[in-house]
Amino acid sequence: MIGFPCAARSSDGRWYRSVLQHVFPTSNVVEVLNIDYGTKQLVQVENVRPLASEFFRMPVVTYICSLHGVNDKGVVWTTSQIDYLKSLLLYKTVIVKFEYQSISEGVHYVTFYGDNNTNINMLFGSQESCLLDCKKTLEDYAIRNTAHSQKHPAQRERTMLSSGQAMEEKEEKAVAERVPAEVLPLNSSHVAAVQDIINPSEFYIQTQNYTKQLNELMDKIYHLYKDSLNKDAVRIPTAGLYCAARAADGDFYRAIVTEVGETHAKVFFVDYGNTEVVDRRNLRILPAEFKKLPRLALKCTLAGVKPKDERWSQRASAFFSKAVTDKELNVHVLAKYDNSYAVQLTDPKAQEERDVGTLMCNSGVNRNTGLDFKTQNTIGPGSNERRIATYKEHMFPIGSVLDVSVSYIESPNDFWCQLVHNAGHLKLLMHDIQAHYAGSEFQQNVETVCVARHPDNRLWYRALVIHKHETPHVDVLFVDYGQMETVSLHDLRRIRPEFLILHGQAFRCSLLNPIDPTSAINEWSKEAVARFHNFVDSAASNFVILKCTVYAVMYSEQKIVFNIVDLETPFESVSTSMVNLMESAPPKKAAGPSFRLDTYYYSTHDVKTGTEEVVTVTCVNSVNQFYCHLEKNADVMNDLKMKVRKLCHQLENVKLPAVFGTLCFARYTDGQWYRGQIKATKPVLLVHFVDYGDTIEVDKADLLPVPREANDIMSVPVQAVMCGLSDVPANVSSEVDSWFETTATECKFQALVVAREPDGKLLVELAPETSAAHSGKMANAYSKQATNMEDDSQLQKKNSFSASKPLHFLRNGRKSNDMNPWNKATKSVGRVNENGQKPSDLPTDAKLIKPTLNGTESQKESIPEKLPKLSDLPSNSIAPDMVADVYVSQCNSPLSFYVQCVSEEDQIFSLVEKLNDPKSTPEANSLKDVHPGDLVQAEFSDDSSWYRAVVREIHGNAMALIEFVDFGNTAMTPLSKIGRLHKNFLQLPVYSTHCMLSDAASLGKEVVLDPDVVSAFKEDIAGSGEKLMECEGQVINEVMKTWWKCFPAEDKPEADEVKCCCS
């Protein structure tokens, strides 16, 4: 798995902590990054091992750095420049000054100082003529709230490898792009073949324009290298070398070396677009005459289509590959962006639809962007038709969780955010803009999209003219920061096409109001506004990256788009904090412009990672994307269905204008009305049913508009929760997806939430809901089924846009149990585990059953059952002379501390998880008569979780001192937060053991309990949280003697590991 920590054996025979970077199956080789040295190498698969857990303890102490104040100016560093830098730095002791950190790039910008404080950056930059003309950082360009764009240093470790890998891939492609390529004019057409495919947005074509020359060249290369194994061999390959390389098929091709290892090298075949790892002995010098032909592999993207879920699925890529592989296609060039051609592909020999993009849209594997390239500003020779320059905007699906910095605040109703990971791109863009427009002269007839000089700092920014004054001034919006200013016409310039490539970096937001989520504009109090500013300023000053969750998208009457968001730190949600401040006086709606929802509302439904939820699968697109209903929202769903159908019945009897936004009511194949969102109108009308997850083609006659007055329906959050199976590969066969759809659709499961992805999708483990003891997981079932799918060709492939659903897919109710494959034989009576013992399943419903019978039984049940005692629990597994790894869970003094066995960690987690199951949570004030010594379950106020506890003291009528028996700590707890412990929890032993140092008691309490001794003991045992120790020997006893007053300090031994004895 890419990015997986491992141990790798280098060519020197030693093992290093590493991270997996690339896998090359055909060569049985992988590329790894040695994280403690910053070096990369290619190693054989047999020299890679999983990294043992004990080697994770030491943090990574190497840093990815970049020279501050120097730049390659877009032409990529040459081999000679890199060698010169190595001579200045490699294996030398230097002084380093950390200038600043770029979170998005994953690097530290540094200045090096050598002997006599020589500035190595200046020395290198002057020698290689690569000093930056403008040494400003991104923060220097910020218009207002500059502190908001500062980044958290801790983010470096999260992004170092992924960002570094992205930079390396970009550099590799840039190296290849230095070789002259065939040029395709805009609006030209060619016959070509697709040679290498990554996805429909990135593939390589080879036109027939140079077919004859390429065949002649390949024949010459073949005859040149066929006779001798080592003829013209490259002795010392370097990155960027243009050479010939032997591919996996045994033939030589023109190639660029992108990376060099000890015995292997990674190469890019310039005429075919693929990358391979080859043995260094298979590299040959390429004669100059063989370099004259331009490289013929041209990177392309299919115009007018985008993935349905922001990234291409394996199914979509496979569909595209099947549609274009081994075919002569007509390629029409529409635009060029970042050395990639946007093209239209058509298959002249196709029997039906010839346009590949339209074919993919009709098949449902992607969505049509409706993009008209004739209105876009492109790089390259223009046609006679005038093109209108536009900025590309960021659009996020609801539920997206983004790392942002706040760039500008007008009010909590109107502020702007920037994506943190794009900060490096914006910085480079700003450098280029300042360099290009410095000293530029006034230009007349500047268009709406332009570059404007800020009236305060006199720097140039990308801008959009939004209003013209009678005087020679205009109002402009600085699209990368969000601020609006009035500037002189003399401070406007025409924008160059290359400055339009990067999206506008600032996106407009309005703060979520949890009290009234349908309100986009609120009259916040001065206290609330101040709290919002303080929240943003505090996060910036403490280098905390803000998490921005998109809950909805609205637009005003002027079609201005606002993202309704909440901003969070690890400790606080600003919308919740501000609502709490205003609980006594909720915000009022301001008499401002009217807003309309462009999406329905997103909600987390209070689902947290690590919890379990009962769900019903409503729609399956694949094992990696399906939709579920939460059982706890069943009443909400039923109420919503009734309201929608009642309203739609009224709307059907009223003549309405056939005008729709993206939201609508749509009639499903069962004839009922549901909430929908229009996803596409051409070539067919596609509607996504937001509360169920499926997207189908509908007729326009089956649509109804959503009235503005339907707030009670609009305010209900989306009920379909997007999920994916955890621990399942990203790419699986369509047969497996079909099997999963048939097996899981409309079935009820117990879902364990493993993780939440940035787009809001939950990664879950599914188990049959009908039996808590069922050990099978859907992921395991998938694994078995995937194996059996190899020879099964009878399953139908899924079409996610098919209007016809199986008859058992009913929206008015679930399938009956006999139709649910997981609901068969669910009784566990007489079932035994692998050890031949009956399982002692913990309860899923620990609430006491109220008596419903009259007579004797009812009278018996009305008598309160006596609470259990601590002695009712089984004895633990601690025995004399036992040696075990333990955690210190509570430390009072050398005479009293508690430990937990590491081997019992999973049992403890399982116990706590079951105690905190919503069905096991006791009702408030469920216990009326509690006494010291009673064994109960109690809520710990610090984390609001329930644990087993014993009552130690009763204080008045409302409070009790309790001890949490599995951890050892005590707390004062309200009696209302104490509940009866279900008898099944009495089958598990106490998981904490009360300990003391074996020779501490003999020294007397006045010595051992001296405040300095206790403080030193706590510092050594639990000063930095839980510590793993071994219960053996008496090293800790000896260490503690150095603080006991009867022992001299010089007797203190050195100990690398803390150890103790358990009694």
C-alpha cells in the first residue's frame, strides 16, 4: 500500500525505517523513502518488511527543505546545478535558519550558512543566476487578516510524504516535458491511438502524423542495440537523462530517466507515455540523430466530462479503457492546459454512439460538465472567435471537510476562506504576477476579468470588476482573498491566459446557524461577532488549521453563491460556541437579500468514529460507495415522506411554471414523490434522490419545483448517509459490486464506523444486525466472494443510472426477513465458540424490562433487585511472581497506584464500547437506593462515557464518591449519573490491579508520602501520560531511593526503562 510504513534493506545490507512510495509489479521492485535520512531507493520486494510497532516510538527527525530565495523559474533544475548544490551541502556541517514552513508543499524554506557565516543560498543563487527578484512570502501578499493564513507546524508530518510525492511526480513529468513534443494546434483534428491510460482525465495519445518516422526510428534503435549486451551502455545514469531503455517486452525505446536507484532506474517512455522501473544495465546512450524526432506521447484529458464523485472510479476508468484501447480514434483538440490537451474523442467505426464522452455520460459512469470550451480562455494560438476570460471557482459537495485559512472577514454572514493545500501554488502565482506587471503601462478597454493594483500595498492581484463608477474608478473583487476595493482605472491591466489556470483561491462562506439552518443571513450580536473574530485570530496566532465543514450551498437573488459552513478546531466549533452565547437571545433574520438553497442540508447525524449504528442499505453503487438509512432516524424519515407526499399532492393540482433550480421533487419508479437534486439535463435528465442515494433518468413531467415556503421540508438534512466498506481495495470487479448490491440492498446491518473521509463518506464494517454474536463482517464476505467471482460470469453488471429497480426495492418499507440473506438462522442457542465454551455475549440492550403481567410475577418484579458488590466479579489473572507488560492507569503515591495488563487492552476497549452502546445506557435517575460498596455503572464527567464503578461514599442526597474499578481513579458523581450494571457485565474480571512498591512500606509513610517523593514518583511513572512498563525486578524502587531522604543522591542508578513489582 502506497504510503505504508515499512522496513527496507538497503544495498549496504542494513535495514532502515521507510515509507513505500511506488510499486512496480513487472520488475518485482518497489521504491521507498528512508525517512530518517531523506534518501530514496529502489529495492527488491523481498527486502521489504512491515515495520514493527516498537520502531514507531521515535519521531521522524529529518526535514524536507527548500532553499529560501531561489527558484528554478519554471525550467527545472539541471543536473549540473544539482551537483553544485551537493558539493556545497552534502555531508557538511552547516548552520540552518528556518525561514518559514509551507504546509501545502510539505517543505521548510531555509537559509544555510557555511564557514565564516557564508550565505550558501546567496552563493548558489548568484552562481546559477536563480535568485528570486521578489523574496516575498505568501503572507506578504495577504490583503487583510494576514495572521489567518499562517499554518500549523504539526501539519508537516501529516502532509510531508503525500506532498513530497506529488512534488516528485510533478518534477518527473517536468523533466520529460523539457524534451520537445509534437504540437497540436487548437481546433485541429488528428487520427490517433491511446497508448497509456491513468483515467479519463489523464491519458497519453500518439497521433499518426509521425507514424512513418517513428517506425523508421524504432527499426534503427533495434539494429543498433541488438548485437551487443553492453554496447553504448550508460555508466552513471542521472535524472533527466534522455536515453534508450529496454522495456518489459525486451525492446529498446526512447526514454527519460526520472529517478535513479542503486541498481535500478525509473524511466518515462516519451513516445508511449508509460513509466517502468528498469535495470540500470538496460540503459543505452541515445545518439543525437535519434533525438530529432519530437516526443510523440501527448498527455490529454477528455473534454466535457468529470467523475461523479470527484475522482474516477475503477469502473469508469475500465469503461473508458475498453472504449478507446486498440482503436484508431479521431481526436479534436479543444484547448490546452498545463501541457495537457483537452480533446474530444470519436470512434468512426462505432455502430451506435461515436463520441466517447457522450458514450460515458449515457452509460452513467461520469457526469457531463456542460463545459463549453469556446467560452474558455486557453493557452496557445487563438482562433478568430473571441474568447471570454473567466476564473474557475471552487465548488464543494455538501459534507466536505476542508483544511482552510480565513483570508477575509466582512461578518459571520460573509467571509472568505482559502484551501491550505493550495498555498504554495498561490505563492508562486503571486511571484509571477508581480514580476510580469512591475512597471507595466496603462491599458485601455480592460475586461471584467483582469489584474488590479491594491490601493494600499500597491501589489498586483487577480481581480474581477463588479461595478463601474461615474468617475474613472471601479469596484473590484480580489478573487484569491475575497476583499472588495475601489481602484482607479489606471490600476487595471489585462490578464494573461496563464494566470487564469489556477482556480480563484477564495471561496465565499456564511456561518451555519444551528438554531435555524435555513437562514443564510442572521443579525448576530456584537458579542457573537467579536467571538467569531477572536476564534479566527486565536487559531491563526496558535498555528491551528481550521476544519471547514460544508453543510449546504445557497445563492442570493444576484446568483452569488455562499457555502454554509462551520469552522472547527480540535477543541471548539465556532457555530456552536456562538449559539451558546446567544441562547437567551437567538439571532434574528435580517431584512436583507433573499437566499435560496442550492443543496439540501448535510448532517453528521451525530455519528462518530468508533461508534456502532444500526443501518439499512438503500442504494449500492459499489463496495466503496453505497448509501444507508440510520435506524435512529426512522421517525424523521417517515415524517419527511408524509410531508413530501402531502405537499406534492397539492402541487400536482396547481399550475406551476416549469422552472427549476437544482432542487426538486421527483417521482420515482414506484410512483411516489421524493426529494431530489438535478445532476444533469443533457443528454438526459438525471436526478439524484438525496434521501436514498440513487441517481436515475427521469422525465421532465415527473418533476415538481420546491416552493420557497417549504422550510419544514428543506431544513431536514439529507437522510442517505454515504458509506464505503473499510479494508476493501479501491478497485474491484463489477461482478463483486453486483454481488454486493444483490446481497446488501434493503438489508439491515450493524455498522461499525471506522473512519470518515474528507468528502464526508463513512468507512464502515458491516455485520448482520440480527445477531450481536455473529462474527462475520461484510468485508470478510466480500473477500470470499471476490475469490469466487473469478469464474462466475452469470451475474449481471450494475447500471447505477438504470431507471428500473428490482421489485423488492421498496421505499415504503423494508424487505421481509426471509428475503434478507443475513436474517436467516439468527438464533444463537446452543452455539459454542472455538474453545467449546458458550459465548458470554455482552448485552445490546441493558435496560430493565418493566413488568407487564398482573399477579404474583408482577409483584415480584416490582421489588428492587439488590445491587451487586465488587466481590461478585471474577478474580483477575494476577499471580505471585507473574511478569507482565502493564500500563499505569492511576498513580496516587508509591504506596498506591493501579496498573492494567497490556494483554487485556482489547477486552477493556470492548467492555467500554458495550457500556456506551445507546441501548445499554441506563435511564436518568434509574437508581433510588444506593449504598457504599454497591457495584454500578457511572458516567465519567470528563468524557461523558460510562464505566463500571463501585460506590465508596454517599454525600447528601445527590452526590456519591465512586471508584472506577477498571482504571483505579475516583470521582464525585451525581446520583443521576449512576445506573444499574447489567448482569452480563458481572462476568468480566476487574481489569485494574492495585499496586505498591515492594519495599516502600518498610521505610514508613512519613518518608514515602513526603510531597517531594510523591511528586517525583508521579513524574517518573505517569508524568507524560500512560507509560508501558514491565512488572518484574525492582529498578523503580532503586530509582525512588534517590529521593528518599535516608539515601544519598549519588546512589541514584541510571535506568532506561521504568519497572515495578505488582502485589
